[in-house]
Amino acid sequence: MDFRPENDSVPPVNDGPKTATSQPGRAPEEDWSVLMARAQQGDAASYRRLLQSLTPYLRALAHRFGLSGADLEDGVQDVLLTVHSIRHTYDPTRPFAPWLTAVARHRLLDRLRRRARQTGRETELTEAHETFASPETNHPELAGEAARLQAAIASLPEGQRRAVEMLKLKEMSLKEAAQASGQSETALKVSVHRAIKRLRGLLGGS
Amino acid sequence: MAATDQLIETLSDKLQPVQPLRKPGLRAALWSGFATLVIALVAMVGGSRADLAHAVTEASFLVPLIGSWLTGFTAALAAFHVSLPDRSRRWLWLPVVPVLLWGTDFAYTCFVNWSDLAGSLALLPESACLMTILATSAGLTVVLLPMLRRVKTLRPGLTAWLGGLAVAGFADTAHLLVHTEQDSLLALTVNLVPAVGLIVFGGLAGRRAV
């Protein structure tokens, strides 16, 4: 009794002639079987050749599983590590490709399941969620243009600075600002107008 | 890609020779041979049932006996196959017929004496039969577990369930040879409940162990 392994959703590994030259995405099964048998005996050079020739095929397989970028490369490395740790389970009298494909399929599906679980549980962070160890990095207003603007406002005469703060930064109405400062609405308007003109000059605007 | 190349270099540099696993059939035969020896030992130490010579002429004894042994063997064979990455999950179905043979007697007894089942279950903790089953199971598990662990299987769940079934089958073979229950429902409970317990325990705890 010898059941063939199931091949769910995995493309055929090698349906062409077994040759000594390898093609990307295809498995030169005969070569791989021989190289793995030698690797089991401790031949490091054969093992290096085997892993190097497996890698393009594994990348193609991982791509078919929907992996890309760093995730794809992590998946390939995961498969290589598993191949290494269970290389004693390969029977040199049997074809290598089904063994490799089964190992790769297990590992890549595990990765996909793990990713699906993580994306189901996690919410992507927006800029508002970000926080950093250094306090300055949590205050973007201290950096770049905002910092220059703050410095320019600070350099304004007292009356103009207060008028800008109340009417532009705190967005108070003229009436509210007049009540808060004790100045007339006209005086506040003039102060803001002069302040903005001066700020344009300080910041190099037109 | 540089990291993958680096990984290949590291794995190649650290390569050690490994002994490929023996064929699953040979490993299952070796373990089943050991299990049969344990069963014989248990029968010798515990004393085989007094009516053994008569019982072996009756189908009601022989069918569950052969069924339980075959369950142990086929479940072990399936476990060793399924534990390998390139073997089909369809090996899982191999023990089905032996399990049916093994369970025929249980099913019949249960059907005939359903109303007394609860009373028989209450007698279970007092039964010395449990010791036979537990001792046999422990001996078999001690050998089976390292054999399965060596595979570092990618299907720990299936492998563990089949391992639990294999141990339960052989343990019940020993039990059938040693003990005679006058009460058929007691026979049912001391056979069925520990068997189910072993399979469930093997499946749940063994999943992490293998």
C-alpha cells in the first residue's frame, strides 16, 4: 500500500525531463535527490549547491502562495531552515520534489495562517498613534516650519503677538478677543494686520 | 536575498551527517513486535485468563482480540507514514477496518445492555483491569514517543492521535488476554473508556510532545 501525497493547490514541480541543468522555477529532481543524499552523509559542498538551487524554485513557489517582498524572503528562509532540521526524513530512494514541495507547502501555509491571524487581531497605526522614546519626536510642532513660525511669532511686539495668538492661533472672535484683552476691535484688527505683514517679512513670504 | 545567501552559507558550514529514517513499515513492525513482547510479558506476569483455551475458539473473543492488535499495528504504521512530510493524509484511514472489528463487541454489548451502562461506569475505578491497561500503555508510550519525536513531524496533531490509537489498541489486546469480566457491561466500560481516554490523551498531550 503506497498512497501518493496529495497536491492541493500546489503547481506541479517538475513534469519535464530530468536534466543536469536547472531552470529557475523548475525542479531538476534527479540532481536534487543526489545532492540531498550526499548532504545526509555530511557533504557540505553538495548541500550548499542543493540549497542554492532550491532557492529560486522556493521563491517562485512562495510567490504563487501570494507572498512578496520581505515576507516572501522570510518564507523562503523558513523553508530552508525546515529542510535543514528534518533532512533526515528524506528517503533517498524516493523522489525529492514531492518531499520538498510538501515541506514548503506546510511552512508557507503556516506563514499565511499566522499572517491572517495577525491582521485579524491588529489595527494599523496611524500617525496619531505613534509615540517615541524621545519627547521631542512626539511634538512635531517643534520641528521644521512650525518651529520657525513659532520663533517669528515670539519675536513680534507684545501687542501684535497677543493679537495673533488670540485671533489666529486660539481662533477667538474679534468680540471675544476685545473682551479678553481690553482693546477695541479696530485696534486688534490693525495689530493682526501689522503682525502678519511683519511675519511675512521674517519668514521670507510674499 | 543577502540574508538568504548568508543563511545557506551558515547551514552548509554547520552541516553534520544524519542517518535517514528507516522505512515507516519497518519502524511500525519493530514497534509492534516490541508491543507484542510487552503484551506477552503482561500476560505472563498478570496471568492470562483461566478460560483462554476455551475463549480462543469463540468469535466474540477472537474478533475484538485480533481487531485490537490490528488497530495497534495499523495505527502505528499510519502514524509513522503521516509523520513524514511527503506522505498522504489518506494513511489516516488505514486503521478504520481494524477499529470496526475491535469495536464490534463494544457496540453489541452497549446496544443490548444500554440501561445498565451508568451502573457499570460506577464500578470502573475499582477495576484492577485499569492497571493492566495503564501499565501496558506506559511501556508502549515510552518507546513510541521518542520514535515519533525523532521525525520532528510537520503534522503533530494527526501523528499524536494515531499514536494514541496505536497504544490504546495494543493495551486492550493485553487486557483482553488477562482479564475476564462476568458483567459484560463492565467489560465494555473497562475496554472502551480507557481506550477513548488514551486516544484523547495521546491526541491532546501528544500533539506538543511529538
